Amino acid sequence: MSDVTLVTGGAGFVGKHLVAQLRSSGVRTRSFDLAAPSHDDDVQGSVTDPDGVARAMENVTDVFHLAGYAQLWARDPSRFDEVNRRGTQIAIDAAKGAGIRRFVYCSSLTTLVGRKTRIGSSTADETLRLEPDDMLGAYPRSKLLAERIVEDAARDGIDAVIAMPTEPLGPGDDSLTPPTQMILDFANGKTPAYIDCTLNFVPVDSLAEGLIALRDKGRTGERYLLGGDNVPMKKLLAMISEATGRVTPKTRLPYLVALAAGVVDTKIAAAITGNPPKAPLTGVRLAGRQVSFSSEKAKRELGWEADPVLTALEKTVAWFETQGLVK
């Protein structure tokens, strides 16, 4: 049997695009996901199941570990640790047993923004090292702890590298991850006001290319930030308005007002109703720290650079319309 590249979370937003690019280049690729298989090589299962992960890694040479719980709120916060941290430990242990050639872990930009990050404009890249207690919520904490697992494995001899994507953007985000949901809400007039923040989007196709470049050229044990344009919220709203022809909000909320709303929405309303908050506290805290991200290391060492965000935004809006999501 020929060698196989495994993508955990291969049916997810980023995973689908990565699997498609790998297969189009002739790489035999296996998706491991909770979703039902869509290809003969796919395997259905959870990254929290050691036996299932071990089976998925049979005959595998390279692993892209994308599986995770990529939301900013959960009814049971322990889900973040179970899926993101423990799932990564299970994947690393299985990779050791399978003798894989290279392990690429997909982390998050949220591990670069912490409690000590000042409110207002600042910059960050992968050289910034924060501690778990600095994290602004359960999701970024679980992703940072998973990074530490991968770094420890690299020191122990596993050829592992870490990708730190910014906010993926593009068509096909069926689960409506936070950045996609935010843009959809603006397009549908569901958000009457905004926070003055800076967002960094990476087109999902570019991100898939970056992950492959990281597999091929990344240095063992290193972190690489894979980001695109840094876009002020006011500019993003203008871009959404131009793409949709709809009026976007003009009212800017001061950070402290937005923070208070996030506390009420997350700690009280969501706790009582069990419904996801419209303004997750973790998201508000992240937005208040207006961080611009640099991907110079990926450009220099991997020869990778993201496509412009406007094209990705237009494709996203077009996808909204085909899915009947724009009201």
C-alpha cells in the first residue's frame, strides 16, 4: 500500500481546502473526521479516541493535525481541553507509534494575545511567548497547551512544526466559525454596532498552501504565523458594504462598554439560556487588543505569502448567497 498523508479534521473548513489541494497534486490523502467519509481513503472518528487515531495513522507518512473545537464559547468549557489539548496529545502519541515523517500542528493566532497585551494598537509575531495563565479564554488556553505538547515532542525527536493561522476566510465554512459568522451578521444587519479593532484574515486557499509549504520547508520545532492583511474594522465594514450593497453599522462601541456587554451576554444570558452568546467574552477581549500580525518569517523561510483579503471576502459573500444565508 502506498504512503498516505493524514489530515485530522479533514472535513472541516480549512481541512476540506487542504485535502482538495493535496489530492489535486496527486498525494494520497486520508481525512479523519467526525463527519461521514466522502472518499474511499477517509476514516470516521474522533481525535479523543486513541484507538481510532491509531487506526487512521496506518501507512501514514505525514500528518496535518487540524482537528479541534474552533469556537470561542462552549456550554461545557472542558470540551476545549478535551478536544484541543488532549486530542493533540493523542495524535502525537499515535504519530510516535506510527513512525511518521513529519507532523504539522495547526494552532491559532489567539495564543499570541493575552491579558498583558495592552488595550490599543500593538504588533505580534510567532516570537512572542505567553503563558497559559495569560490566555483570554478556554479556547486559546487549550491551543497554547497543545502547542507545548508539540514542542516537547519535537525536542524528543518527532519532526514536528507548528502553524499559527490568523482568521481563515473563504467559501465553504459550513460550521460558521467566529470570523465567518461575524461577517455574515454584519451582512444581514444583525450587528448594530462594532468595536474599533484590527482583524487579520488569511484566505483559506492561501492557508492550505502555507500548511503544505510548512510541511516541506518548516524547521523542526518552530512556530510559523500564517496571516494575511491587517484590516481595521472600519475598513472591513466598508468592504462588506461594497461586496453586499448593504449598509453596515456606523456606531462604534467603546471597549469598556463592549466588555460589559460581553460579560452580560456570556456570563448571564448564555449561562441561563444555553444559547451561544452573540458577543463571546473571549472574542471581545481579543478584539479590544488591536493587534497587527506579521508573517515575515513564513515569507522568508517558506517562500509563502497570502493572497489579498478582498478576493476572499468577495468569494465568501458569494458563497453566503448560494447557501441562502444572506437575508
